[in-house]
Amino acid sequence: MSLKPLFIMCTALLTGSLALAQGHPRSGEMLERMDANGDGALSREEFIAGRAAMFAKRDRNADGYLDSEDFGARAKRRGGERAAQLRDHLDADNDGRISKDEFVNAQTPLFDAADKDGNDVLDAQEIASMKEAMRERAARKRGG
């Protein structure tokens, strides 16, 4: 299986983890969409449910795995070393593909870091701080 498409897909999908770490400009919007009850806060449960929904959307052939069959031609042309690192991070059983369980239940280091009070809920201030950190990281990556 080609690792190239995994980077593109997972960067977009792993909000609160890899996408946020990359400073993806739409990561803040993804966090807001995960707020299922619209209370302006993001619970760990909402975050995990959001991951499950994103997995279902990206698993185009509905086989329960994210692999090269789930990506278009553009995604297949991109990738590289970061794709391999991403696969290694998520592919817990080392079978070369990412299962729904591996994706949904992956570690959440940035969620954990943003949850300053440790209550498993990102309140509006914690979300705003996370978004600002993402903007700053994206600006640094762009050289500005």
C-alpha cells in the first residue's frame, strides 16, 4: 500500500492531534463542527465522535479501513516521510492500513495539552487558545 495518500487524509482527519499539530488553517473550524450540542465547549466524547464521523466520511469504500483505495489521484501524488510517520503513529497493529478503531481511539496529545484544567472539556477560552496556537504555528511554517 502506498503511504503517500495517508498523510493528506490523516492530516485533515486527526484534528486535535496531527492536523492541529500541523497548524492546518481549517483545524479551528473542524473543532467547532465537533461541538455536537452547540454549547461552545468541546468534550472529549464529542471529539471522539467527531473523529468517528470523519473516518466514516473518508472511508469511501466502507471497508472499515483507511488505505490507498480511499483516496483520489491528487492525494496519491502527495506524501513522503511525514506520511510514513503518520502511518506509524496510527497503525497500531502494523498491517499497513488504519482501522476505524486505530483512528478513532488514537492518542489526543493536543486535546490533552489544551485541556488546561484536566476536566476532559475544552471550554471557549481553551479552544480560543488552541486556535491561536494553531494560527501562530501556521504563520511560522509560512515564514511569517
